Amino acid sequence: MKYSVFTVCMPEYQTERVPGLLAKWGFDGVEWRVTNQEASEKPGFWKGNRTTILESEALAKAPEVKSLCKEAGVEIIGLGTYVNSNDLKRIPPLMEAARVMGTRGIRVSTPYFDGSKSYNMMWKEAKKNFAKIERMVEKYGVRANVEMHMNTLTPSASAALRFLGDFNPKHMGVIYDVGNQVKEGGERYRAGLEMLGKYLSHVHMKNAQWVKKSKEADGTVKWSEKWATLKGGIMDLGALYEVLAVLKYDGWISIEDFSPGNSQRKLTEGLAYLKKLEARAKQK
């Protein structure tokens, strides 16, 4: 397997430093966070993130980013954009940026579902828009990847496959996200990965846990989700690696660790831990 980092989880580093640092830390690739964000003096995952390529500058900076990654020997596995199928006008420049950078992967999400509108109507509209996106993909020579993400139309492997099953897997893929399934969309690893088959793009590796939020007078307990370290969450990553070994998966694992702490320590320790799980799974 090959290992990458989704840059959202190393917010304190400037983009020009990222390829060299990842190579030094033992990673094979990088998955760039691409979005316009709120400024902040203090770097954070969601605002003031120094490792984010601004969406408005992505195409202009594409040649420089490609050069930096090539020099460091780090492969660009994809652009983690925050556009969804309702953002059709925003998608072509990002696809062109991906093409210039020499990567095929670009994340395009299905719309968020909060229960205020009909799920079936939203599904139907999103399918129409993805048909248009598939034509864009053919033009730019890239692949649109849907992430398994809570609060969207496609939180699970089965929902993602049902959504993309009419499209060519050469044009459309699914990012299998482990940690997101704590919040929504949990299915057995083998079931999810096998059903995705050729649609599987790569695996997002993170973890999360449930924590008690409150307890009411009648004993009713309210729960909330919290991001955790790779070792400290609910999802059994060792069991996941055992399934990946059985299925002979040799693709990309992209770390997306939202737990607090120093990014270098988290990522280097996380990489060592995942490689240990991989080796152990292959011995079984």
C-alpha cells in the first residue's frame, strides 16, 4: 500500500513546505485540501489552514504545486475540494487544475441532506447533475470522487454505490472513509469494500468516538461524536487492514487525523502504526 496525507490535518505548515516534509516523514503522496476559507491568525483545520490551496488560486498555482511535488518525489493523489453537484460552474476550473497538476482525482460531493427537503427529490436532481459532471470528466481526463460523508446523500458504501452505479467507474469513484462511519453510514468493512469494487478510489484513514453529552432527569442519555486518534477511536483499524489484505488492496491510504496535537508527531506516529497494522494483517 502507499501512504498519503490529506493536508487538512496539518494546518500549521505553508503549502510550499508540504511536499518536502511529507517525503521526509516517509509518505508517498499528498491529497491537497482545496477550498476558499475564513482567515485566521491561528491555524486550524477549518479556517486559517496554511496547507490549503485556495480554490480561487488553484489553477494559477497548479504548475508550481506540480513542480514542488515532483521535486520532492511525492505523488499528488487528488484534490480534496469542497464543491458538490450543485456547484457545476465551479467544477471545470478545478478539474483543469487537477489535470495541470498531473492527478486524476478530484473530490465532488453529493449535496448535504438535513431532512428539510425530500431525499428522493434531492437524489434525482443530484443524479442529473452528476451526468453533466461525467461529461466534464471525459473532457478533462480526470475522475470525480464521492466521499462517504455524514449528512450527505452518500454516507455509506451502499448509498454511494447505489448513487454511482449507473456511471462508468473510470469516470466516477468513491473515497472510502473509515472515521466518518462512526457518525453515519457504518457497514462491515468487507461488505462495503467489496461492493464498491472498481469504484473504490482510495481510503481515508481517521477515527472517532462517541462521548456522553448529557443525561436527562428520566435517565435518557444524549450522545455526540468526537474525533479521536487513529488508535483511540471506535473503528477497529486492525480489522480493516485484515480485510484490505484479503481483498489484496494495494492502493492509497490517506491519513486525515483531526485529533489535537502536533501534526508532525501525529502523522509520523500514525504512519508507523498503520504500517505495523498492514504488516500484521499480511502475516495472517
